[in-house]
Amino acid sequence: MEASPPAAAETMNIAERLSDYALSVEYKDLDETVRLEAKKRLIDSLGCAIGAFRENPVKVARTVVESSHSGNASTLLGRRTKTTSDMAAFVNGIMIRYFDYNDTYLSKEPAHPSDNISACLAVAEQEGTSGKEMLTAMVVAYEIQCRLCDAADIRHRGWDHVCYGLVSSALAAGKLMDLPRQKLTHAVNISLNAHIAMRQVRAGELSEWKGASFANAARNAVFSATLAGHGMTGPSPIFEGEMGFFKQVSGPFVLDVDGFGGRNGSFKLPDTYIKYFPAEYHAQSAIWAALEARKKTGSMDRVSEVEVDTHEAGYTILSKDKEKWAPSTKETADHSLPYMVGMALLRGKVDNSTYSAKNIADPKNLAFLKRIKVKEDSELTAMYPKHIANRVTLKLRDGSKVSVQVDDPKGHPNNPMSKEEVELKFSNLTAKFLDKGQARQILDFVWNIEKHEVAPLMGLCVLR
């Protein structure tokens, strides 16, 4: 890809430095571990997306796009229908995100970096790019979003983490479009200025937009890159300016771009977490702890009270709102620590059926939640985000206790999922849509995506 000559480092603003970085990363900079982990996350995201094909927000988005946004650039996952790349990023992004089963990164700000994949796939197909180029753009998107999450917490200031995705997806899309640095910088400027998202999407009773917020950011990022590619300029400096991101959203922060992966640091993608359960990541270790406590206890009739000790994020995001204690939507239930722990204890599993309307409304399930207490433990908070630890204690009617703490759930970088485990998750998610032969074709294609262009992958994902 062609890049403009970099400006002197001391005169470059953050958007310019990020654009210069995005263009500098090449496939050869990715070692075998990064390539393997990127493929795992692509398979994981495709499984989440195909599994969500018939879910209501997906059907709504697909209907809107198919009826009013015809195009021939990019394919809607599961269909042969093509649309514009920004709209494909939107629909496919909702599919990846809907089950709350795609990967996570936790730092000063939480994120789901695989949300960037919908933009990467859509633009890679539009541009006819190779699997090598797509994987490279994907790694760049992960790197930029995770580094921004390391730099500043915006959720406590009332802003949604997908604001960082406006930057990462715009840069990944623009890189795949082969934009020069100046135009790529304008893609960031346009995307970030025009599409800031509020944190209300994750407060109180959660709506279907929870799973669409980043998909919309990806749509806007791709559209912004397209505009910039055709010569549209955006407000600058978008981070440091008088009314820019620092002043309005994040507060000032320092971004050491020279320490990013491919320069003097390691890539962040392998540090992200693949989910074993379809549940908000802060609850993953709590679910493991609950399942282990259940094994040691047997019948929940023996339990008089359940104590869940968690970290600040587990309490603030998953427990403090009254709606989390009697969830009425799937989106609230999969962000409710008491509900997920309660269902793990009662049913011995947490899967997509956990969030069915029947289970959410079951009086027995809701009654059991009244036995649960959640509180922040300062020691667990101090371990965060190196460890995402939770402790579940069952107080039994005979006066005894069963207590289990899990620090690193399956899928955490300290306890990673293997290729075989990622394949099994993919197969379980897609079984009702793909026969074994088609699933195997998709898996083999992604494991060897560096040998292909991206477009044929979308054809392999057409559902029977």
C-alpha cells in the first residue's frame, strides 16, 4: 500500500500519528502467534454472527438495508445479498455482537475489539483485497482500540466505549482502501467528530441498541473513510483541539504510538479475551465459580444465601442498577451478574437459552435472585484488569459455607482457548445453519486465509 511521507513527529497530532502508524504496519510484521490468534478471533466472530442470523435486531437491520440500501460492494453475512460497505459493516456488526459472545479487552476502558471485524470484512470485499491485507488491518484495528482503552477511561464520564471504535474502524477501513496519510487522518477526524455515542446504552434497562452501538460506529467509520477518500476534509486537530475529544469527552491523555505493536512494542490482539460463555466478560469468572460451587453443593435447596464478591466494574456495570435484579430483556439479563450467577447455580450451565423470555420471566428464577447479594471487594478491584476475578460463596442452611474464587476464566490470555475449543464454539453456534461440511470449509478457509482473497469467504457463509 502507498503511504504519504510522514510529517516530523513533533509536529504531528494524534490523528496524524495514528494514521501514520496504521499505514506502516505490514503483514510481515505479524509473527505466527499474532496471525494464529487473529484467525481464532475471526472464526469466533463468524460463529457469533452466523448463530445470530435470525435474532430480532439482526432481522430488523437486514430488512432496512435490503429494502433501501442496495449496492454491489459487500455481502450481508448468511445471504447472497450485497449492499454498500458501510451498511454491510452495520448489519454484520450487529450479528457479531448480538449474543454478547464475541471477544473482550478490559483496561481503563472496556472494549469488544472484534466489533472492528465487520468493517474489515466489508471493505476488504469491496476492495478485492487479500486475506493478508485483511488480517493486517484487523490487527491494526485491535491495536488502536486497545491502546486507546489503555490511555483513558471514558465510561465514568458518560461516554460509550464504541467512541474509540470510530477511530480504529476508520483507520482499518481507510488502510484497506489504500488511502494516503492525509486522507486517512481526515477519515478519523470526520468519524470521531460526528458520531460520539453516550454510555446510556449500557445503563439501567438495556435495549437492543446495546448490541448495535459499535455496529453503528463501524458503519459511520466506513462511511467517513469513504468520504475522506473522495476528498472530504474533517475538523482538526480532533483530539487536541479547542472543542476536541480531550476537552469534550476523555480529558487529556498521552499516546505512545512508538510503543505500539510492529514498532517497539508487542501487538495487543493476543491480549484480548475470547468468551467461553455468552455473558458480559466481567461475569465470566463468576459463572465458573458458581458452577464449581454448585458441584460441591448439589441441590440449591440447601442454599440460604449467595454472596458474590466482585471488582468495581462487576459491581458498577453488572449489579448496581435495580433493573439487573429483575431483568426483563435479554440485553439486561446478559449484563446482570446476579441473574447469570443465579442461572449457573440453578441450571448448571449458561448458554444462549439462559436468556430466553421463558427463563427471564420464570418466577422460580426471579425468586432465587433474592437470595443473592453482590458487593465490591477492594482486593479483587486491585487485581483488575490483570485478573478479572470473582468469588462466589454459598451459605448453606446447616451453617456451613462453600466458597470458590476464579481469577482467570477460560479464554483469558492467562488461560487461553485452543484452536480446537474455538472450532467447537463455532460449530455449536452454527450447527442449526451449517452442515458439518460447510462449517469445515469455512474453518479451513480462515485457518489459511493468507492464501486467499477475502471475497470467497462471504460466499462460503451463505446459509442453507
